[in-house]
Amino acid sequence: MRKRGYSLAEQLLDTLEERGYRSTSPRRAVANVIAGQERHFTAEELREKLPEVGRATIYRSLKILVDAGVLCRVLLEDGNLHYQLSHRGHHHHLLCVECGASEDLLGCDIEDLLQSVSAAHGFQLSGHWLEVYGRCQSCLQTQVPA
Amino acid sequence: MRKRGYSLAEQLLDTLEERGYRSTSPRRAVANVIAGQERHFTAEELREKLPEVGRATIYRSLKILVDAGVLCRVLLEDGNLHYQLSHRGHHHHLLCVECGASEDLLGCDIEDLLQSVSAAHGFQLSGHWLEVYGRCQSCLQTQVPA
DNA sequence: ATATTAATGATACCTAGTCTCGAAACTAAT
DNA sequence: ATTAGTTTCGAGACTAGGTATCATTAATAT
Ligand SMILES: [Mn+2]
Ligand SMILES: [Mn+2]
Ligand SMILES: [Zn+2]
Ligand SMILES: [Zn+2]
């Protein structure tokens, strides 16, 4: 949908360069594959699409992209770790256990609630991990047509 | 603190027998170690304390105790999976990143909030995973004495 | 062009498990 | 007590997912 000028892959590489990372051909390859990804993906899936890139490089790239905030980790209900393009900032996901769709959960008041619950226990909140599993709208519709 | 009659280890074994598992000496050994555990522990720590029990048996025992609801899994901030004695029912943990203390989070309204947030997105909630990290009361006190 | 530094990838290694399978142990029925 | 049927055991092979090492190569700065 994006015409010329500034592809998503270019954005990813720019983010790395801003952070002082060199622009190398393995990194360009990784950026291109990730930019074309519709859903969340595993390190292994990425590796299959880039057999010419070394394993260590795949994992290193994922790590720096997560650190840069452009990818986020998503823990599926089966325990498998996936990655997906991230909107900057901390957020959570609604994950469909049926079709794998993932919807971002932004600007809700979960953080506030955790803050107050922690305070009630004398805890100073420093972080949290949350994943929410369920069935998405379209899976509900196609599945319960009666 | 428990006098005679019904030790925690015995409770664990009874839970297994109720579920149709035989009472065997490896299981008794596992139950005894777990019953004496003050904090959450890893499979590996359990293994170190039970060098005579086979590795597969350790993992099998942990799995059935989790399934039975008497142990719960706790994901530490560093990604390591620990186990700890569970009060029955779904609940979450406040985990101190300083001293490792873990406090159960029961009867709060997180579930309700998740329910309504999911509904707002057209999701049918089926489950979630939540861990909360911070500093506990006593760590806060000893650390900021000024 | 040269020097400096960062990045790569082959490979070895590691952690946290799971799988297999013959042997041992438990339980129930005689 | 013996037997038969079933469960459980544990040694060891195997796996997934990831990290450490390190000699070689590539990117950038001068
Ligand atoms: Mn996201
Ligand atoms: Mn708990
Ligand atoms: Zn769906
Ligand atoms: Zn603490």
C-alpha cells in the first residue's frame, strides 16, 4: 500500500542506524522479511526464510529490534515465543487462540489498576507481563452461525 | 508449625492418590522436598536436592502437581520458570525483583477489567497470563533508609 | 588507501525439557 | 503368597531454542 519513498523495511533500518548499528546486508535481508510479515512469527520461521543468514545473526537482529522497540515479543498460549511489529511504547495483546490474530491493547487502565493493587500490598511496581487469550470477532462469527 | 497428623507432604500425596496416581517412593521424596520449600524453586533446584530421582520423573511429577492445582508456575522477570505451592484457583503474583519474595494476588478485579476490555474489542476472553514485578515492602525499607 | 571497529557465521555449547523402552514397583485378583 | 496387569521408573538419546567463541569479513572514519 505504501508507494515509493519510505518503506517499512527502510524505517526499520533507519531505527538501527539511529542507534549506531551499521547497515549490513544480513540486516537488510532481515528487515525486508520482517516488513513483509502479516502476523507474528517465530525466530525459526524467520530463519527458514533467510537460510543464507547465520543463526546467531538472526537472534542478534531480533534482540536489537526488540531493544529498539520496533518488535515486540508475544507469548502464545502454548508457550511459544513469537515476534511482531510493535507500535512504540509498552502495550499488551489480545491473542486469538483460534486463528492467531493479535490485537493491540493500548490506552486501557490495566496499568492503573496494577499500580493501585501493588500499592495496596506495599509493593513498588516496576514492571509486568500480560497476555490475554480468547476468540476474535471473526472467529466467533464463522464458528457459531446457528 | 503443623503438629502431627497431616503434614503438607501428606496432603500433596493425597491429592495425587485422589487423582489415581500411585504412591511411590520417588513421589514421596518429591513431595517432601516441595513441602519444605519456602520460596519458589526451579525444576533444576529440585533435581539437585533429589539426585537419586531420575530427571524424567522430576519433570513428570512437577507436571502432575501443576495439573492438580497444588503447584503453580511463576515466570520470573529474567524469563526463568519457577514453581511454588499454590492456593487452589487461578491467581497472580507480585514478585519482588530484589529478594524474590512472591505475594499472591487474589480477589482483585483484574479479571473483570480484562473481561470488559476484551468485550470492547469483540473478543471472547478465554484465559490470560499475568506476572507483576516490583519491590516488596521490606526491600523498600532496608534499601531506602535515608 | 588505510586503520579501526563492528558484524558475521560456523561451530560448539547450553538449558530446559521430552521421548523411548526395558526393568522395577505397585495393586488387585486369585 | 502368587500371579497378572498396569503404572511408574530412570538411563540415555534426542529436541528446541538460544548463547558463547572466535577467526574472518565488511562497514565506516580518516
Ligand atoms: Mn504489539
Ligand atoms: Mn501462587
Ligand atoms: Zn480469530
Ligand atoms: Zn523483596
